[in-house]
Amino acid sequence: MNVADVILNVLSRRGVIEALLLDQKQLGKVRNLEEDYSRRLTPWGYPVNLGVFECLKRRYVSAVLTTSGFKWPSGPYALLKIGDYVVGTIDENGVRIRRVSLLKPGEKHMVVFLPLNIPELEDVTVDPVVASPSPPTHSYLIWLFSLKCSECGTLLVGFNGVKAL
């Protein structure tokens, strides 16, 4: 069983239907797409995808394709920040904003996407990190899977090794 098959086997119960181990060229493209995206202003502020950048620090990175019924782990998924201050969170219950904290003029607004925790991966991989990619990276990953799937999602799974099964 190859590394991508291990990830697919573990996450299939959550709604993952395909896994692909990324090579160095593909990882470079993901890094470039995420760095470019982080320079774009979104309605929530400048996006910083800590989850993806943590995945890219791992020895192995697998892209996975999810169904619309994917079972998300509990959050938080992102932090809304103004400067160094967290003013809100995004989790499975939606967006929560601390209105009092919004009055910080002149500070940079950011949305920080956090690594996700999927407990099943801890049983079979070393140092797992899961991340939801930016829209440009998602489009690239869909292209890598050679699919035209408007309802499919993508995730990145980074890890440093596979435990003995």
C-alpha cells in the first residue's frame, strides 16, 4: 500500500474519495499560489493560510478530493484579526465577531486559516496536519485530479511518515 492509499483508506469514512501524493514541482506550485493569494485583499482581510504552510513543511503532502458530504472536524477553522488582535473566529457554528475589537483604525485586517485536526490521522501518520487550500490552489488540485467536479472539495494532508500498520 502506498502513502496516498494509506491516507485514502483512513479518510474515506469522512468522505474522501481520492488521494494523490504531490511531487516537488506540484508542491512549489501550491506554495506560489498560496503566497500570491495571501497578497490579495478579500472581504475579510488579507488571507494567511497557516494550515497550508504547515502542510508544506512536512516530508509528505497528499492532496485529497472530498465529497459534498465530507465530515469536517470541529473548528476553529480561521481567526479574524486586526493587527495582532483576534476580533473573531470561524468555526462549525459560523462567524463570531467581537464588535468592540473592530475599532482599531489603521491596522491590517487578516483572516488566518488554521491547520485542521483529524484524529484518525494520528493513528497512522507522524505529525499530521490538514489544511483547506485557497480557491486558486483548490482549482489547481482539481486540475491535478483531472476532474470537472463542481461539488468536490480539496484538502491538503501533510505528515512526516507512516506508522507501522
